[in-house]
Amino acid sequence: MSLESQARQRVAECKANIVHIDSQIRDLERLRERDRATIAALQVVLSPIAHLPCELLMEIFQIYLTVEPFSCWDVEVPFKDMLALTQVCAYWRKIVLTTPLLWVQKMFPLRLDGKAGNFSREATKVFLRAIHTTADFRSADRWRALNLTLPSLHMLTEIPAGTLKALETVSLRSKGSHSWCPKINAFLTAPLLHTVELDVRDAERFPMPWSQLTCLTIYDTPQTCMATIALCSNLPLGHNIHPELATIRASVHCHIQRVDNDLLRALRYRQSDSELVPKLETLWFEYITAAFDEEELEEVIASRWSTGTSMPTPARLKEVQYSDGLEKIFTRRFLDEMDRYRFEGLKVDGMFEPEDAEDDS
């Protein structure tokens, strides 16, 4: 056999050997990837997170996938992230696919396809153009909480009355025109609504079932706040009540700042007067200065502690709290009176310590 023939034969053998080796390498790579997948699956089983209950994993996934509700950036719905979670293991896939809250985002990107050209051409013009969008309220009967920031209240007129059957809390912010308020009727027929936060103009004109609210937060002028709170007859708790709110009828707990004699006189119960805060049981004075007389405070406590029996009387005080009132020093006579009330059952916290007393002489 010639040298040339031997060389050809050797080249063919080497090529065949390379093909065989490549095939073996591919088989080994497949085995390696299979073993890696097995290790990953077993590590999930051995990991502490595999022992977490379904409910806790749902909470973790919701936190991970949360989109900032009022962010101007990164508001794309994270579908890729949700799909990535479904590929971890069958258990996670089942949780992600059976958790509706993961697929209902607070904000969605507004697509302006077809209008971008108009914007670029009109960018130098001085007048404004508005884009009116429509909202989808088909699932409004399932809403338990509603959190909206709107440039205009017009959109709320599209909610049919009687739709918000499950709604419990509303947070609404809008600095637009309030002319749409009388036409918004959906909240009036929400039977379970009890918590409302309003940052709108003329809040007292907003159609709400005021009498059934138990928690109200409003941001407006003092006059509007007073007018709005006066509409609510079932608020069980009042924080930072303004001294001019002399018509409030339902507070059980008053948390008061900026105390003066006029406020204390208003809180003092007199049988000849119409009942003011007749359910009041707790008085909490915070950051009190020296701008009041202890006699006025003593009369408030006395009038709501020893109530008469000849006519309807207010609720009896259960607790009086005092905090951070370093500018006020009480006399020993007053402190002795507080000790007497303590002995009779009134809870007096954080106030009127004997070592802080002023000598009556």
C-alpha cells in the first residue's frame, strides 16, 4: 500500500473517531444537564422555602411582584417575572397560576400608538390636548378596596349605582373640578363601605354614605373638615380634633392637641346644655403647654365622672391620658384630686406625678 493510500485511510479513521467522540460528548452533556436539573429539584425540596405554607408563599410572591402604584417609571406589568416563577417547580407553578392577585396589577402602561406622531408635531404649540380614556368596571362588584388618584372625577360617574357591593375601603385623591360630584352615585349604594380617605375639593359635597363610616381621613380646609365630620354620626374615634368641632356627637376617644381653656369649657358637661360627645370615655392630651388652667381640666373630669341621674347623662369617663407636657406644672391639690379619681376607678396615665407638683403655698 502506498503512502498516499495509508494517509487517506488514516484521515478517514480519525474523522470517524471524532464523530464518535462528539457523539459521546453530547451524550455526556445531556447526562450532565440532567444531573444538574436533578440537583436543582432536590435542592428545592431540601430548601427551607419548600416547607413554607401556600399562603405565605403567596404573600412573598405578591411582595416580589408589586408594582409601585403611583410611580412614573417601571410600570410595565411583570408578566415575565410571573412566568419565571412558574418554572421553578410544579408547586410554585400551581401557586402562581391559582393566585388571582398576582395577575391583577394596580397600573398598566397606557399605549399611545398612533398618537405619538401627533404629539411630536404639536409639541411646540401652546395649547393643551387631553386624552380621554375609559375605565373597565365589569369586575367592580368584587372590589373590596379602591385606591385612585385621578386628574378628574368624571371617570367615577361611569360606575353604575349598586355595583360596589363588596367595597369596604376607598382612598380617593383628585384636585380637579368638583362639578362631577353630584353625579357620582356608586358609593352611596355601597353597603359595606366603612373606611374613606378623601383628598378632594369640597369633601363634604362628595356623595358618600357618611352615616355608616367608622373611619374617615380628609385633607381640606378646617371649615370643610368640620362640615364633613359633622355628617358622620358613627365615627368611634377622633384623632387631633380641632377645638372648633363643637358639634361632634359620636367620639368615644378624643386625642387632642393644642389644649386651651375654651376647649376645656366646651368639653365640660352641663345638664342644661345639649349633649356634646355623649359617648366620650377617653381623653388623651398630647403636647400640652401651659395655656390652660388646671381648674378647667378638673371641672371637665368632674362633670364627666360624677353624672346625675335625673336626666339623660353622658358616658362616664374611663381614662384620662397626658403625655409630654413638660411646660405645665400642677399643684399638689390638683394631684391629690387625681389620686382620688384613681382610687375611685378612673384610669389616669402618664400625668400628674407628685414629684412634679408645684407647692400650693
